[in-house]
Amino acid sequence: MKLKPGHWIGILGGFCLIVAASLLAVSVYQYGASPPGGWGSLLTGEISGVFGTALKPKDTCGPEFPPCPDDGFCVRERDPLSEAYCILPEEWDEEHFVRRLSKPHILLVVLDDLGYSDVGFRGGGWPPEGHEDLPGHKPHDPAPDHTPNIDALARDGVILDQFYVMPVCSPSRAALLTGRYPIRYGMQYSVIRPWATNGLATDEYLLPQALKEVGYDTAVIGKWHLGHETPYRPTNRGFDYYYGGPLRGTIDFYTHKIGEYEDWDGGGVRSWYKDGELYDEGRVGEGEGDKTYYSTKLLARDAISLIGEHASSGTEKPLFLYLAFNAVHKSAGRFQVPRRWISKIDKDLDDIVDNQKKREFSGMIRSADYWIGKVFEALEENGMDQDTLIIFLSDNGGHKQVSNNMPFRGYKADLWEGGIRVTAIVKWPGVTPSGITRTEPMHAVDWFPTINKLVGFDSPTSESLSTTLGIASGSSKPIGLSKPKSDDPSLTASTYDSDRHVDGVDIWPTILTGAEIDRNDILINVNKKEGAMVRVGRWKYICSWMAPPEDEPGAEGWWEEELYDLQTDEEEENNLVDERAHASRLAKLRTRLQTYKEHAAEEIYQPKPGKKVKEYSGWCE
């Protein structure tokens, strides 16, 4: 029967309705409304990687593929070598996308104390601060031989140029795994010291616990630093597997012992673990010549082994691997690295004081980059690279002695940008754009809700705590948590409680499309000892304790305020706090930080036995 024009119109209209309904289901699931860029972005393929697949009508899969029955659609996944398959309209639902397309393997790589410009694509630390006039070097000149694997990740992924963390280690790692600011659970004071018996509160619900709920295998390899007593160890906090160290902060890179610092009384105790128990690698020599047991190498090799075992196991579960190197943290005041890496360092530094420390530190970075590259190779060799979301970041700013945090002021432990703004990169082949830089401000707490939404973790919601305070920190719906119920609560995974708040927001649309993030502020800290900092839009406010000069015994310290416009003054050289034009803005920021302070949990910190925590009275006003 010959079809009339009206018939063709009807058929075409029906087909368009099916496509529109499908796109609506996809977009509502992922965004709750229209997709970033509007409905046309889905039709034109501008965000075809949202679910890691290209959604195509049946006639675009190629003539070699037979037509799909009943107006179904042909789908090809990210891997161009994968076979196409049909999806019928009634099969095109949330469950299909969650199970087939939205659960990548996740590799979360964290380096310890890496400076903003210590990576090759930002200059690789050359030249050190104060030596910008070295022949052949200018600030931010690329150093292509310094970190080629991290540079390749940046080239093929998305650079998160305004990514914030906490000023020091333990609070940063807690924020990353909880999605909550450390003021919520008392970890805002400092790192967990080796003698301490406290840790990240066991009623905090962690990222690995959420991922296990949706079918992930979970593993952490490397530094933990969120509590070394049994209740706080990784295998009691949602991780199936743990290898390496340290649990307690810093260790010797060869002997894996703690206790080298004057104020860290560990007695030379080894801090290297496997599945929660002390683990001895069986070394004979323990000197620096025994490079076989260099921790960076051991951690990477275990990650490579784990990836291979996962790929060959036949499991359909995706893998979440948190690979937390203790590099490039110093140990006992030294920067430890096998000599082969020191020999590669530029000899132009011979005229610089402390050039040996700079060489050792740069060698540590190059060593870490090499082994990170080997882990990336393992993903490719095991056919996992195209299905792996890679997230890379540092836990805080770089060392004052040797790091390059240019163009920013400050170093690790500072509230200036150099202490809290770090290199961060994300890559998911075929999904995230390549060679793109996103400049929206982000924070470590954002990865918790972002990853959970991406993998389809269905969490309860509650009224935002900060909305109650009148200072809502984000637009994402909070995830609740509660204390575990068990005969031994310290050893039981926490569960949900609808009264508690997640501070992070979903940054995935921003990563994909550059969409603006709907948040009111970013809180870095509220700490009675080191001070506090909040950023609202372009404005950054700091309230910090200023210790009296050492040559003035008996002098009293004071609280000092700073106000910076980061849009015009990223270097934080022009403090606007005394300018009358900003008096109203200053008052509002002061009130906002004061409100956070009033609702912060009590700071938990255990000083060294025999010592007391110094009390600081007053506040900025």
C-alpha cells in the first residue's frame, strides 16, 4: 500500500514523540529538569557523554547493523570496539542507564603536599621562589619532562582550576570522604597525631560505604590518617581492602616507621598495614639504598596488582580504588627518593642554597608521576581505562621549603590560596571533555554528592542544616547520617539519619558543560587556633590568630582580619579590610563566619601526653 503524505507525517510525529520521551527520561533522571545547554544539546550530541554513550536512532549505527524492531534505538557504548545493541522504548528507563552506563570504575589519586605549580604543565616547580631570574626559566614555563603522566591526564581531561581543600591533611581527607566540612564532626583543629586515640567519627557515613550500597568493590591503598585505632581503620569504614601506610601520618619512605619527628613519639614503630593488620614486607636492609621498599613504588605495585586481579576475576562489580600516596610529604625533615630520580634534576640549581632539598623534592614528584603512569598503564592493559573515572588532587598546598605554589601566596597550613587551592584533574574517556579548564570554585566536599549521584546512589534527603542557619552552602539535597546501632557501635558501619547535612554540591554538570554552580559560599575552616576563612563569590574573608614575635617575650597575640577580591587579586596582595567602601560586605562576611563558628562541633584534638592545648580568647570583630 502506498503511503500518503499524511501517513508519513504521522509516522514521523510518532517517532519524534518516542525520541522526546526518551530524552525527557534521561534528562529528568540526571538533572531533575532540562539538561545543561537545553534540550537541543542532547539532540545535537553536545552532551552525549552524560551517560557514557552516544544515543543514536537505528539508521545511524551503520548499514552493517540490522534495523531494531518496533521503533527501537541502536546504542553504541563508549568503547568504539563494543557491539551495538537495540533498546526498545519500554526498556529505555532509569534502571537501564544506572546499571549499564552510569557506573564507571573510579580511581581517586591523592598526592600529599603537592604545590599548585609543582606539576610540569604549570612549570614543575621551576624556578623556586626567590630565584625567578635563573637562566632559561620563567614562572609557569612548562617543564615537559617533570610530570609527563599528570600532564597527559590534564591534556586529556578537565582541569579544575579553583579547587579547594583544607589547609592540612586529616581534615582534607575527612572532607573528601564525607562530603561534610570538618567543623561538623570536630576535625577542624589539626591532623591526628600518632599518640592520639581519636579518629574520624564512626557515625559519619563515608563514600566507600555508599558505593558498596550500589555494588562497588572498594579498596584503599596508601595513606589513611583518619584514625589508627581499630574502630577507625579503613576496613571498618567501608573499604573491602587496605594496604600500605601510614595510618598515622608521616613515615620513613624505606623503613615505614614513624617517630622521627621531635614531637611525634612513635619509638620507631612500623606503620605499614594490610587489611587492618601490621604487615612486614620482609626487608633485610633498611637504609636508603634499599630502594626495593620505597613506599611510592610499593603502593603503586599493589594498585597494579589489585587492578589486574579485579579485571581477571570475572566480576561484574565496578571498582573504587582510593590510591593515596604519602609522596611528596617529607619524612623527618628530609625528602626521600632513590638516587636515580635525583640524578635527573636540573643541574642549573647548583648555585641555590638548599639545592639538594629541591633536587630530592623534585625527584619525589617525578618518581610519583612515574608510578602513577604505571597504574594508568595497568588500567589500559586490563581493558579498564575507557570505563574508569580518574580523579586527581593534592590534599593541601605545598611545602614552604621547596614547593612552588605560584602565583599564590602561602603554603601548606596557610589560609591563603597557596595553602588551600590545589591542582585537581578529572578524566572519564568519552564522557568528560579533553583539554578543558573549569574555573568555578569547587571544594573537596563536592566529590561525595557528585560521585553518588553519578553512580545512582539513592539517598534520603532532609532540610539543609545551613538553610536553618540562614547560610545555605549549596543547592544539592543533603544526605543524612546517624550513629550505628550495634552491640559494638565503633565497629559497625554508620547508617542514615535525615537530620544531618552534606555540604558538597553536584559539580558534574559543571565538569561536563561549564555550568555555573549554585552555591552561596565555600567554607575552608573555623579553627580556634589557626583561624577561619570563607569565600562568597569573588570575595574571600580570613580571620586568623597572629602570634607575637619570638623576640618579644610576654607579648600577647591578636586576631587579624583580611578581605580580598580574588577576581582581581588572586595573589592576595591588597587587603581591603580597612576600606570604607567594603564595610558592609565585611560585616556580612564576619557574621557568616561567626554563625558557622557558633554551630561548629567541639574541636577534638589530643595533645602530646603532658602538654595542654593552648587557649585563644576573643575573635575577629
